[in-house]
Amino acid sequence: MTDRRQLGLTDVSASATPAAPASQAPASAVTEELLVTGMTCAHCVASVREELAEIDGVEAVSVDLVAGGTSHVTVHSATRLDDDALTAAIEEAGYTRVSA
């Protein structure tokens, strides 16, 4: 079985720099936890990350991929982000945001 870290499916930063270890996570004031369906692979993860990273104020994005199920997407920012903008970014990537 391939380790999820080898595939780059967790702790993925929205910036061009490598993801920081959990102990060095961004000192963001706000963390948004989103549930997303429809993602099945690393390309899906990259698409969602790219769209969310385009939102002003997004500092980092991490994805815990559950292929074919409900994946957990965490968005870090300095201030609260517009909920509609988060949903629109996920839909632009081709996926569906679901309620908890």
C-alpha cells in the first residue's frame, strides 16, 4: 500500500513553498474546516487547492483525501473568509461542498 504522504495528499500548502510540519503550521487566526465530495486523486486535490488559494486572504490549504468519499479540506487565513467564496471555489474546481 502506498503511503498517503508519498502521494502528497495531506499537509499540502497553498503556497509554492513546501508544506510545513504540523508543529510549524501557519500562525493563522482562522481555520475553516470544509467537507468536499467527488475528489478521487492527487489531481483533484491540486484543483481544489489552486481554486481556494486564489481567494484573497488564504494562507494555506491542506486536504485529507478520502477517494470517492467526503474529503476534509482545511483553509488557513488571517481573517474570516467569505463562505460563498469558499463554496464557489470548490464548485469551480468541479466538486461539491457538503454541510457537516
